[in-house]
Amino acid sequence: MNRQELKIKKRKSKRRIIKRILLSFLLIFTVAIGYFAYVFLETYQAASNSYDDIGREKSKLRDEAVTILKDPVSVLIMGVEDYSSGGANGRSDTLMVATFNPKDATMNLVSIPRDTRVPMPDTGALEKINHSFAYGGKEETIETVENFLDIPIDYYVTINFEAFKDIVDVLGGITVEVPFDFTQNSDDRIAEELVFTEGPMKLNGREALAYARMRLQDPRGDIGRNERQKQVVQAVIDELASGKTLFKVDEIADVVGTNVETNLMVSDGLAFFRKYSSFDSSNIKSLTIEGAPEYIGGVSYFIPDEEELIILQEKLQKHLEHDSKSTMTESESEEY
């Protein structure tokens, strides 16, 4: 083979290599587009299945409906214990309120002790706040929390415990800083005794739920429990914000579609994700409801400190840029 033929052969070989590289990139690009289209459809379908506006265009404390892109908004997160009743008359074992402000992409997070003594909206009877879900479902719980914190609740999310465990497992677990050694029985069919040791721990779904729910062994009672709940939420947010979650969206969507309810529309959810795409736990300010346990009529309640509650209400109102309309009467306030 002469020199000229050798040059021609090299050029052809080079073209074939370039062609293979381009075809490989094209294949990867096509697969990626297909994957993202699949994920989008799965997520859209899951969000559609989860949507329930409960016939409520806006909070009664709002003059106008808010938009998630430009207005500060609040979200009530309800962890519902309904496995023992087949989904009926469950209790909101976990109640957390998150307020978001789009100006600085910050979030305030407050956990409400489930034994907090508050008046029920319909009867005025003083009950534990988590009973409101059993009495009137999502609607009554939202109204009860609005009256208690004196802020509008714009959006809600309910999630049952099985879904919470599944989501944590899909994320590959979460890491938390355990404040002290303790053991806690899991509340599923296995009923395994789970051991938690002081310091950083990687938890799976069952462990994360048990960690968040334990109360009796905590020297701070409900307050300590609430701090651990916020710790778990922050850890989940960090995992969701990580890049690796992108390839687990379809699994998360599958869990969400059948176990989560919300009045956040698909379009609003996508806008929210874009707005807070760089969000992580460093943007979260944790707030606490101060108070003390007290037995009344042989029943244990959590009684909020009135002065501290007013300060907390003002902080939340400021973050929401909302003026209080004080829906609670003076007599109701005195009964706390």
C-alpha cells in the first residue's frame, strides 16, 4: 500500500470514529430526553392524583388569593396516623407549618406539639390540637392551626407514615445528629426494637419515623420530639435538593401519587421547584412553641406560653408579610 492510499485509509478510519462518537452522543441525548419526558409524565400524573383543593380558593385570613411565585406563602404539613383505621378518622400525629418568602428564598419551620390545648373551631371545646383531624379532617385542622398561630394557611400537605418511610428509603436514607442514646420500638408488623446512639446516624425509613415520633424517653418531652421532627424534615429537604434525586423522581412520584394529598396544583408545584431550586437546610430557620405540659381533668396537655406565642405569631406574620386579623376572641385566648 502506497503513501497516498494509506492517507486515504486513515481519513476514512478517522471519519468512522467521529461518526461513532456522534452517534453515541445522539443515542445518549435521545435516551436522556426520553427519561426526562418519562419522569415528567410520572411526576405530573402523581401530582394530579394527589391534588385536592378541598373547595378552598384562599384562606379566610387572606383578602386575595396568593401566588406561589411572587407572594410569601404558608404550608401546613400533616403527618397522618391512619394505618390503624384504614384511612378513616386518623389523627394528625405530626403538625408542622412552613412559611416561605420568595424575596430571599427563606423558610421558617415550626412544629406544633400534638397535645397543644386549643379550642375546636366548630364547638369551642378545648381539645388536643391533633384531635381536630379526627373531628373534621384536613379542613378543620387547617382552621384550627390558623386560629392558633393567627396566620393564613395557603397550602396543605398530608402524608401517611407508610409514605414517609418509603420516601426516605427511596432517597437512600437520611443522616441526623442523635442528641442522646435511646431505644424505640418500630410501630409496624416487625415491632423491632431500634437502637439510636448519640452522634451522627444514617437512618432508613423505619428508623427515621421511629426517631421522629419518640417522645416518652425524651427529657424535653414534646419539645424534644418536635426538634427531632424538624431535624428529620431538614435532612429530607437536603436529600431532595441533591443532584442524585433526579434519577429517583419516578420512584418518589409513585409513592406521592397514592399516599399524599395537597392543594398545590401541578403548575404551582413546578413553579415552586424552580423558584426554590437551590434551597437546602441552610435556608431554614427553626422556630419553637414555648410552653409546658400540664394535667387538666386527668388529661395531659401542652399549654403554650401566651407571651411567647404572641412573639412567634408576629415572627410568622412578618415572614409572610401579613397583618394579623386576630380571628381569636379574647375569651378564647384566656382559655389557653
